[in-house]
Amino acid sequence: MNPEPLTKEKIDEIEDVDMVTMEAYDRKIVDYKDVKSAVNWLLKEIEKELKEVEEPQTLQEKAWVNGFIQGLGKAKDLIKKAFSGVIEE
């Protein structure tokens, strides 16, 4: 299965009841496989962005590119940390 984004169509909504207050409320449910797929899709998209970075020509571009690469790397690390239970290495 190819990784793909998590879309509205993959989120189920069911009605549930709070057992303490007995009030009805809507609960949204997402399948584990869909979350795993979306996280892996996101990590692959970040990798694609990193591969598409062009070689900087000026010192100013180099500073921007380095910051961009570091930012994407940090985002990847945070995603891996937040979703450590569902990602594939």
C-alpha cells in the first residue's frame, strides 16, 4: 500500500454517550492503518522536498537553503517522535 494523506473520507463519525453525564456526543474515529499511511506519506513528502533543493548560488541563498534543510529535518524528527508508534523506518 502506498502512503497517502489522511482525508475527511477516512474519518468516521459515530454517536456515543458519556457514561457519567449520559450526554450524547459525536466521536471521530480514524483507522490505525490510515494514520500510519498518512504519517509515512508526510515523511516521504519531506524527503522529496529535501531532494529538490537546488544548489545555492550566493551566500544569502546558502543561508536560506541551510535553514530550509534544517527546518525540514527538525519537522521530520518531531513527526517521528510524535508518531513513533505508527511509523515505518
